[in-house]
Amino acid sequence: MIFVFEVQVRPGHTAEAYAEAWVRASEIIQRAPGARGTRLHRRIGDDHRLLAIASWDSKAQRDAMEANPSAEVQRIIAEQAEFVDVRVIGEFDDPDWIVNPR
């Protein structure tokens, strides 16, 4: 499955600063069972809007990580909370249900 969220960097702050913190947290999260990788994208034409996509073997494994988060990840998220607004877009099937054009 994939977990997708959007990050809006507040005025006076930079996507690069958020990305540095995101990498630190992601490196820890990716040690969890079922974690298959994550990536961060910047919106074209809007340097302050980002899209994060995390891949997991299953929703259950992502939920297990979320239920018992690392103290360091919690600290990183808390330190970034005043600089960004995060909106969860959702959880999607992957790779069980992917439609590709021929």
C-alpha cells in the first residue's frame, strides 16, 4: 500500500529545511517491518507545497509502526509542526491494484 500526504511549508520557512528533517525521520521509519521506501516531491510552480509518498508491504504493517512510533520520529515531527501544515491525502492499494496503460 502507499500512504500519501501533502505538506504546506509556511511563509518564512523553506522546503529544504523541512526535507532535511523529513529525511531524518524517514530513515528511522524505513527500519520498520514492511517499509518499502518513501519519496518527497515539490509541486511545480510552488516551492512551498510538497507531496510525500511512502510504500509499505501492507496497511497492517504501516498501522503497527504508527501505533508504536519511535520517540525520535515523534520529536522530529513535533519540531517541524510549527513550520508546516500536513494534510493526509490517504492510503491506496499498491501493488494489488495498479492500472497502467498498454
